[in-house]
Amino acid sequence: MISCNTENYPYSDEETEQFLNEVVKNAKATITDLTEIDRKPADKFGILTRYTLSKKDQDEYHKNNGTIVNKDGNIYDFNTYNLKDYQLKNEKNEVLKFVDNGAAKTLQGLPFGEYENVLCRNLGIMFNLNKKFEKLNGFINIEFEMSNGMKKEVKIPVNISINDKVPD
């Protein structure tokens, strides 16, 4: 896996710190697209976040009418996450636990988005739960770690409902 490769880590400490700061600042809990469509009790939800694309990637995006060639070695390819602590309850006040879905503990690349006229790469993590919810409340403490050893921890409040909209 690329995320374990520290020998050829191509990003400076400044780039890495900026990436982690943006990921932590923008992290929020959300329902899934499927939950938004179905509006039925769900046992999945996600964390969405983003970071600003480099000038080079932004130029490529605009030059190629909204596309960037997908390549290995994006900064998010070098990231893993660790759940440090969490507390989640549904509308029945039942405690919900995470179920291992076998997915890699990495941020997944999602479509690009523009926020305040700045082009960003959206990133996400999908979680499975042991029970369904219509409303989910609590928090998740999560630590993001880069393969160069730099880490950043954040406490993400969770206050979502199956009636929410997935953020753009």
C-alpha cells in the first residue's frame, strides 16, 4: 500500500501540515446518498472532509474541462486514520457500535467541489453500525496520520438524521 511508504514520501512538512489542518477543520458527519434517497432507518453513515487542491492540480482541472488524471501519490493516498474514541446513540437512546466492514482505514477520494471559489478534493470515510438509526447523536474522536508520522486528532460531533441532505 502506498499509505505505508515513508521512503518516497513526496510532500513537505508544510504541505502535510496544511493538508491535515484542512482535513480536520472540514470533517463532519453525514448520512449516505442511499439514506437520502430511501429515507429509511440506516446502519451506515460517513465522515466528509476536503482539502484545497494544489495550484498545479487546479490548473489541470480548468485546462481539461473539470478533469484531472487520476494518479497514485496524491497526498490523501499517504493518510490513514485511527478511531480513538466514540459515543453514538440513536433516537431510542440505544448505544451503537462500529462494525468492521473490511475497508482500508484510509480517506477515500470523492468528486471535486468548489467552496468559496476554491477548488477542493472531497474525501470520505464510510462507517457501518450494529443497529439502525433515524437520528444519530454523539461524537467521534479520530486521528489522521500521514506516512511521514505527522498526526492530527479531531473530535467530530455527530448529529444527523435520515431526513438530512447530503452536503454538496
